[in-house]
Amino acid sequence: MGFLIGLLTGAVIALLYAPKPGDITRDELRQRSDELKRRADELQRIATDLSQQAQVKGRELADEAKRQWDRYGAKERGEGGAAAPKS
């Protein structure tokens, strides 16, 4: 986000010092700020999608780890279908 703010600030400064009439400069500022907003919205959408995918994958991995723990833990405890030896 800091990069976008720096980019926008640099664009504003460059446009303000450019030898152009005010109405053209304002139009360019408006166009560039609209473009930056569109890009920021797109980046936010991508970040949200990646976050959701990571959550799903994390749940899948946790469920698989629990299944393996239960399966191998049951074998170690003698609960795998065979009668447990008496001590």
C-alpha cells in the first residue's frame, strides 16, 4: 500500500510541475487516481482470494493431519481392530 501512495504522490508532483494548463492537469490527475483506485481494488480482490484459498488449504491440511493422527494413534494404542494385549 505504501508503494501505491508513493506512486500517487510522485505522479501528483510531476503533474503539478509540468507546464500544462490547469484543466488538463486536473483531468490527468483524475484519470491517474481512477487508474490507481482500480489497481488497488484489483489487488485487494486478489489478496482476498489468496487468503480464502490459504484458509481452505489450511483446513484441509489440519483435517488430514488429524485423520493420520487418529489412525496411527489408534494402532499404537491397540485400537486398530485387533484385541489389545492385556498387561
